[in-house]
Amino acid sequence: MDRLYIGYVEISPAMEQKLMKKHGVTAEEVRDACQAPNRYRDARWHRHPVYGGRLLVRGSTREGRKLKIVLQPIDLVDGTWRLRTAYVATR
């Protein structure tokens, strides 16, 4: 499968607060780990019975913090995605 383009990740203010409070992850770290220029290590599609198709992404920030990120596609051609969640990868 070709490497998917992640040009922009939409992150709402409410999601940004949830990420910091629940997972200790900032919106800047999420974008750093997966947004173009593509730094993500790998990505795969996942079909959730309730939420539909989502992209599971593993990537690292400039500082080397490893994250797992779940994205919902908005516009695949344009590379626009909506953040569903993100957390620090334990392995």
C-alpha cells in the first residue's frame, strides 16, 4: 500500500483539552508525529463497528516521544484528517 499523505490534522479545542488532561499529549506533538512532512513510522486502516474506517498511526515527535494516533479521514486527496484520539505508545 502507498504511504498515505497526512497534510493537515483537525483538532478541536475540546479534543485538545481531553488529550492533555487524559493522556498528557499536546496537539503540537500529534501534528509533529504524523503530519507532513511525513514522519510517521507506519499506518494501517482499521474498521470499527461503530466509528467506521479509521487510520491507526504510529509516529515520533522531534524529541523522540512515541505516539499512537487515531485519525478519521476527511479528504484523502487533500490529506485532511480529524483527530479521534492519541496517546503515548508503551511499545
